[in-house]
Amino acid sequence: MDAQTVAAEAQAIGGAGGDAAAPTFLDRLIEAGLLIPGGVLGLYGRSDIFEGIAERLNRMVLRLGQDHQAETLRFPPAMGQHDFETSEYLKSFPQLAGTIHSFCGDDRAHRRLLARIEDKQDWTDQQQPTGVVLTPAACYPIYPVMARRGPLPPEGKTINVMSYCYRHEPSLEPTRMQMFRQHEYVCLGSPQQIIAFRETWMVRGQDAVRALELPMEVDVANDPFFGRGGKIVADSQRELKLKFELLIPVNDGLPPTACLSFNYHMDHFGALWGIRCANGETAHTGCVGFGIERLTLALLKHHGLDPARWPQSVRDTLGGL
Ligand code: ZN
């Protein structure tokens, strides 16, 4: 995002030091110490209160999916470049991806690097790609793992996964962070198994958000596919109703924010990685994702910045806050 876009956005949400403007939700979060600015748009530290809410939401997600007997897997927020390439993420979302680079030179190159910094010049071209890419969505690391294990059991497979994810989307909307957590259940199996899984979670997700006493709506959605070709893919994703989002109003004067998503990937990932069902057919996959930061922010927005004053019913839903 360029400076102009950021300025326009700042104006749209009435913040970022607008002279006489009322403090935005982001301003209030920072003022209360819940978010700690990281010097870059969309990069924040979190206070213990913020983390306490996030942790309870994570536990709530685990409780909601208890009957799945899901296998829990945790990955660091990065994946190998080869698996990342296989995911074809760069085909659809090149604008969002983040890759890790590191200095790999000798003493002379090091002196050059330091001179660049000293001269306040760009020094980043003195680094090399490391072969490590930041995880773009929590479920991505599990597909290669499942493929390597061989055919799925006849009843399919459900995985619980939670990870920080990276998306290059610098923004003043607190709900659009560059690094944030997604807590997902991923289902791999036959089309019927995935459709049933998604229906279950669309009901469960709404029940959970209702219990948190948050306003919401569920709508068909599309991912932000890049470029002109991406528009066609996005239209077809909507037409086939492959993605639904549970939206909660969070940001001042802006459309509601997707806090949960319910995705049916058809055989996209199954085919890319060669994941097979027990009968040899290409596996279909789907996932339900809970945006942990977004749900935390929604709770803070609607119930106030002090969780001690939230309705008792909401605190009970979160397992005692
Ligand atoms: Zn997913």
C-alpha cells in the first residue's frame, strides 16, 4: 500500500492523528495499552489482557471441536519455500506473501552492508533469500504433511492447527494486521465429508459468536485474488459458494469484518499435493478459521476495553475471564 492509500484510509477511518478527529478504535486500543505499536502499520505487541482474551478464545475453539477427535498440529509461522511454491500461493496472492531474507556474505560484504545503513541507504539488497517463507494461512503447512503420510483413513481426517500468519497488508484498521493468529480445523476427505464438516461449523460458529453476544451476519465471500485473472477466480468462488464469512462490525464507519471463515477448497489442495482418500480418489479439503485477533477486537469493541466489566454470560462463555 502506498503512502497516498494509507493517508486516504486514515481519513476514511478518521484517525492517524487527524487534528480534531475523535479518537479511533485503534487510538483507544493503543491508549489503553492493549495494542503496542510496532513502528509499522499493522504490527503490534499485545498486552497481557489482550493475550488473556486470545488464549480463552483459543480454548473455546478447542472445546467447540472436541467431538472431532482432531489431531492437533502446531507449526512455527513459517514454511519451506518448496512447499510454499507447491501451494501456488504466488499465483493467487503474490501481493500478500512474505519471504525471509538473511545476510550470507563475507567480511567485505558486511562492511558494505554497514556502510549502506550508515549512509541511510537501502541495505536490503545485501541479503539473500533463506528458503523460508512466512505462513500465509494456518492450514497451509498441513497439506504436505498429510500427503507424505499416504492415503487418508476411510472416515477422513480432521486437524486442529493454530499459527501466526503473515499478510503484507499495512493498514490503520486494527483488524487488518500484518501478523495475526488463525485457529483452524481442517477436514480432508470426500466431498460429502467436507460439505458436512462445513455445515456443522457454520452452525457452531454462529452459536459461539451468539454466545459471545456479538452482532453478526454470515455472507458468501471471496479471497482477494490478484489481478485481472483473479477477478474471474473470485467470481467463480462466489458463484460456487466455496467461501462464507461470519462478519462482525468492528471498525468505525467501515463494513463489518470477517472474523470466521468457512472454506471448501474442493480438490485444489488435494490435487496440488497428491493427497488421496482411502479409495484412491483425490481428497477434497475444507477449513473453518477463527481470526483470534479479530474476535478479540470484536469483544473489546462491543463489550468495552476492560474485560472485568464484560457481561458475566460472555465471561462464562470464555471459560471464566
Ligand atoms: Zn484454512
